Amino acid sequence: MKNNNELSKTPTPSYSDWLIALKSRVQRVQAKAAVAVNQELLEFYWELGQEIIEKQQSSSYGDGLLQRLSHDLSTAFPVIKGFSINNLQYIRRWVAFYNLKNVEQTVPHLESNSGTSCSTFMQPPAEMLQIPWGHHLKIISKCSSIQEALYYVRQTILHGWSRAVLVHQIESDLYSREGSATSNFATTLPPAQSDLAQQTLKDPYIFDFLTLAQNHNERDLENQLTEHITRFLLELGAGFAYLGRQVPLQVGERDFSIDLLFYHTQLHCYIVIELKTGEFEPEFAGKLNFYIKAVDEQKRNEGDSPTIGILLCKKRDRLVAEYALSDINKPIGVSEYQLTQSLPDPLKSRLPSVDQLESELSEDFLKNES
């Protein structure tokens, strides 16, 4: 009876604190267990894939090996869904994708897999064991090289991408776009900051979530980017924190405004983004240089790195941009942006909006996932 009375009492602060700590520990244990299970599963798949390839190369096994193996394993382990013919084919394809010739050229630090009878296979990189199997299926089905595949593996680990985000990044060709913008970072930033800042930029930026008329102006572009800020931040990349649009600056007795202002949590600096719907012109760099100077003077705090500027233009001549930035003393990057094909206004009114499509796609995605 005493125990029942004690349970009915309002929990004390010390008990509440203890319970919160216990819940946190349970969540950490669950996360570690999930990671461990995933690693064990992938190690098993890697070994199984090697053995399947070996046995299929042997004359004693016919073309029906996968069908027979799928039937026998599924019968022995009916609860496990990973032994379907399709999944066994993916397991074989996964191992074959990272074959010895390609892996030796791109991941020379790997050790040979001396634990099996086949000397032509390597142990998978440890990083490959840190992402879910479903992510691997998307990577090997959409990537054309080992370098590209491992890039997306590392980015998934670094940013914690879901499968949907991973697919979006692959289909938008992030691998080719990242770090390719024109900039003067090498001469205006310290080496470590310069390298990270350069990798932060893309060229081009893909704004396929916008619906703009052919003759849109900077304000139209700005309006839609901020209306779709979640998708915009995803395209900008990890670390961008949105601070505002048309941010006011007063210099002397004149008022100015910045198109878009961000703070980058990895670079530890403000980032000024200016939007231009036409071709890059050299005078754009001078104006952005002025804005960066004003932000450094008025907003930059102790511990912040130098403010960075990004010019997003519809079109850019790389050589003209390089000339324009060569004597600028503030860090600036210049990139192009791309939109989807614009539709005539009468036709737009007959089609569902982007928000409607996103909502419907999200519902379909959730149904498929469940």
C-alpha cells in the first residue's frame, strides 16, 4: 500500500530530472544499437555479395543461383525481408560496383579481404557501413563512378541526409556543382577558411522549385526564394541560417538594403547574397564589395570571420567575373542560377501550384514509406 501511495504522489523535481536523463540515455542506446545493427547487416551483405559473385563465376552453379538462394533463405528465415531475388541482385550489384580495379584507383588505403577465398575483392571503406542500405541502393543506381558514389556517402554522413534529400542532391548533380563557382577566396581569406568557403558555393544553383515568368525581375526572384525558404536553404547547403531580406544598412546619410542576409554556422560569418536576373556585370562586384564592408563594420561581432558575398546571376562569363574579382579586397563568389522552363500565364492558371504538388508528393511519399 505504501508503494501505491508513493506512486500516486506528484513526482519531485529530482525524480523528474532523473527521468529526463534516463530517457536521454535510452535514446542514445537505441541510436547506437541501430547503428550497430546497420553495420552488421552491411558487413553481411558485402560478404554475401562476394560469395554470390564467386559462385556465379563457377561452372558448377547455373543462372538459377539467386532464385534458389532466395527460396532457401526465405524459407529458413521467413521474417527477414532481405532475401528477395531483387535484394540479392542489389547486394551483388553493390559489391560489383566497388570492384577491385575501381577501388584501388580511388580508395588506395583499403586492405585486401584475406578472410575469403576471393582475392579480387576489398573490404568496404568504414564510412560505407555508416549509412542505411536504402541509401546505398539509391547511390549505386544513380552514380556513374566510385568517386561520385563515395562523395554522396560522405555527404550523407556529414549532413545526416534522409533518403529523399540524398536523391534530390544526386539528381541535381551536387557532386559536379559544389565548389565550382568563380571566387576570389584564395586571395581574400586564410587558407582553411578559403577552402571551406569555396566548397560552400555551387555553380549553378538549381531553383527548380520556383515558378517565374520569363521577364521576372530581382524582386520576383527574391519573393519566391523567401516564400520557399526551406527548399532554398536546402539548395544553399548545410550551415546557412536565414536572417532576412531587404536588410537595411545606413552609410553616412544614405539608406541601402541587402537582398538576402544569412549567417553561416560553419564558416562563422555573415553571408550577403545579391540577386541579378541578367548577365553578370563588373560593377555588380563593386556594389557587393560595398555591402560587405558595411556589414563588417555594422554587424560583425568579435569572433566572426570576414563577411562573404555571393552574386547569383542568370548568366555569367567566367573570365569577366575573374577579372572583376581580381582586385576586389572582400571575399566574393559569383554563380549562375537555373530555373525550370517558364510557362505562359494562361497555362499556369490551369495547372496545380507548386505548393499543391509538393503536398501531394509528400502524401504519396509517406504512403509508400509506410
